[in-house]
Amino acid sequence: MHAAVIVFPGSNCDRDMKVAFENAGAKVSMVWHKDTEMPAGVDVIGIPGGFSFGDYLRCGAIAANSPICRSVVTHAEKGGYVLGICNGFQVLTETGLLPGVLLRNARLKYICKAIDLKVETADSAYTSGYAQGEVITIPIAHHDGNYFADDATLAQLKAEDRVAFRYVDNPNGARDDIAGILSANRRVLGMMPHPERMADPVHGNTEGRKLFESLVGQLATA
Amino acid sequence: MKARVHVMLKNGVLDPQGEAVRHALGSLGFDGVEGVRQGKVIELDLAETDKAKAEATVTEMCEKLLANTVIESYSVEIS
């Protein structure tokens, strides 16, 4: 199983994501934002957390229009897997691969702490290692994590069982407590919390690890 | 030509920054401010000399990058 992790100027969770993929058994290639093509045979693309391009204009907006993101979109349109965490989620909404947008936190504060997260669906390669309704504790670290989508989009996400994670105690004002969503084909996941920061015993717990393990496991046998 | 783009959050989208400005104005003694919406202004210098073409191009820029039309509206002035 081959994962590519995109590196933008300002990415800061790219190495953590690489380690999490590697610990789950994946081969990982780091891909610079000015590259125009993915390495051959990439199964999943990871878009890491950070502050790509300094969050200029809107968070994720400049990254979403960088050369490499055209091949991210192509990969997703061909049915490939894409995982966007934190800034990666913001980039995915800006590319249009996921609906909605991440607004400034309702109380305007940058929030960095471990939070409780409810797994809302086990029906995806990312969440199949968890039980539906299971509560896991992993960190958030963001200023713009306030998920917004219009009523019709929210209704559609719910009807199609595409809300992957909800906050147990909403920290940022996100509509419907949404912390992570899936694409219609369930192969693109965007989430604000950081599973890669709770994936090694030295992190304090390893509750984020299953996300990488179930993804890698599923793709390795596919 | 010069273009000026105004980008604002759409009505109905919470603007926490605007709300913070409203509270700060209240604490400075400016009573009666019932709402504040914060947006941005983007100025562009264009080589284009045809006004209609410039407007069409800048509109395309807004759709593709300058505004996120999920939450923002925009207007374009050419001069």
C-alpha cells in the first residue's frame, strides 16, 4: 500500500502523518506542492495539517489551487482515496472534493486540546476499525474549524450517512457538531481532529492509530 | 485598468470577527451598533484595456479563487 503525503509551505503535520502511515504498514512518498504528478501506484493521498501558505486569502484556498492539487482532484475523481486532516480538510473543501467550508472558530480562539470525538459511521475504510457510536479522545489544534454548510447540504450528509465524526462537546461552533465528513463514494475523508497525533504510545494514547491501520489494511487486501 | 473586488460573508453566515468588532465598539462607548459584518477588499492592476473583458476576467477570478461562494458573495468594480 502506497501513500503520498503532500507538503505545502506551512504544512507542519506532514511528518507526523508519514510516521502514522508507516507504522500502519504503508510505503510513504512525500510530494512537494509544485510537483504536478503523483508517484506511480499511489493508493491514498494524505493532505496534512498546518498553515499552508500562511492561511492567506482563506485557509486552504491557495493550496487548493497549487499544481499538485490538480492531481489530487484527478486521483479522487478516479475513485482514489484522499485523507485530509485539519488544514487538509480545509484544502479539500476549497477544492470542492468535500462540501461546506471551515469558518473561524465561533469564540475566535485558537484551540489546542484533546477532545472527545464520536465515531458516527463505521462504514468507510477509515472508520471500519471503530464501532459506530464509539467515543475516542484525540487532539484538535485549529483556529478555523467551525464547519459550515447550508441546510440542504447538511440534510444530504445525514441522509447519506456521510458524517464520519461529531464532537461530543462542540468546541468551535461547527454546525451539527460535525468534525469530519466523507465524500459520496466514502473514499475522501476530511476531519479537523488529528488522529496522527494519537497514534503512538508516546503520544499518551493510540486511539487515532486504528484509522490508519484500517485504511492501510483495507487497501492492502483490495 | 484597475479592478476592485469586495468580498463579504453571505447573509445568514455567522461572522464571529464582525461580532467581536461590535463588542469592542460597545466597550468603547459607541452605543447603538446593531450589527457589524467584516469583509475584504482586493485591488487588482490589470493589463486589459477593455472594460467588459476585464470585468468578465475578474468575475472568473472571483469564482475560482478570490471568493468562496459557499459562504461569500462578491462584487466587482472596474475603473
